[in-house]
Amino acid sequence: MAWQVSEGRRYQRLGFAPTRRGTPRGDVVVSILNRKAIALTLLVAASVTSLSALAAGPDPGVPPRPFLPDYFFGTVLVQGSVPPAGTQLMACIDDCDSVFAGAPVRLGELGKFSGLTVGPKDETLINHPIRFYLVNEHGRMPAAETVSFAGALELKRLNLTFHRPLSSLGGPPAPPAVGDWVVPVLPKVALALGAALAVAGGTLLLVARRRELWWGRPRPSAPLPTVRPET
């Protein structure tokens, strides 16, 4: 009996009217169960919706958010030598033809370059390798060095090295560099060769003239034999 009275008081504090035996009415119990069922249903629905959103991923129709490019400056050496000023340098991510190719820049004096920009629009290319190339209208020549794309407005210094000659790019041969020892020697060699040919030609003419004079001189005829009369 005491347990029934205490239960009745507890339900009174909760706002439920007790019955004569101290327990809540049947409709109140049903209401409590309904509320719990509704709350559980809402919780399960919210969980399913969240999991579905995570599984679906971002909307493919929404473009990726923009991010910042990487910038590079530095120097270039080709087989240990400085390439001619005006040679073009470019940077690519993964593949120049199918993924990303940056705009080329021209080398300055002593193989220096600056303003080489790598700024793709695809954020998924972060941490992908950047490769550097010397280029012309005939092809590309890769550098030995690579770096990872950061996409965080970084200014990086690079000293790029190329192990193949510029002639491997194809096209007309490169002009000799300033200070090449062959350039001042060529005129002297040409003059010496011309003088030698002139002397040889004059000698041949002199020999031919002498032979012509020799064979053209009249030669004395042999004396006729003397015939003695018979006695």
C-alpha cells in the first residue's frame, strides 16, 4: 500500500493524475510510449539522413572552390652550362597534355628565370608532382628536379638542372655561344687555305708552261750518211 501511495505521488509530480490504486491511467501510459517512439523515430531518421549525405559526397554540379597558385624563380643549367637567353621554361602537373600545363617563361641572362606560375583550377591536384621542361616548337626536355604542388601562394626558389643537350629538342642547331674559340679562328683558317690553294695553282700553271715550251722547241735532225762512190 505504501508503494502505491509513493508511486502516486511521483506521478502527481510529473503532472499525471493517479488512479485510486496509485498508478497512472492507461491513456497516460500510452501517451508516454508514443512520445518515446516518436523521439526514437526522429533520431533514426536524422542519423540515416546524415549518413546518406556523407556517402553521396559533394554535389558534382558545384565547381571546386578556388585556391592559390605556386610561384617559382631561380636558375637553369644545361649539362653544367648556362643556356642561351630567351630559352623557354614551363611547368606541368602530372601530364602537360591531359592534366595541367602552365604558361612558359623566357630565361634571362645567366639562365635566370622568375614568375613561373603553377595555378590549376582543380583542388585535387594538391600534393601532385610538378615537373619542369625546357621547350620549343619541336618538343620538351625534362629537368632532373620535381616538387609537390602546395596550392598555398608559395614563392619557391629552384635551381634546375638538365642532363640532355638543347639539341635533343630538335630544330636548327644553336648558334655558337659568345666567346667560342671557333668563331675567331674560322677567318684565319679560310685565309690560310685560300693562300695554299693559290700557291698550288700557280705552281701547276708554271710547270705546265715549261713543259709546253720544252716540247714546242725545234730539235736538230740527224745527219744523213755519206755515200762514197765505188772505185
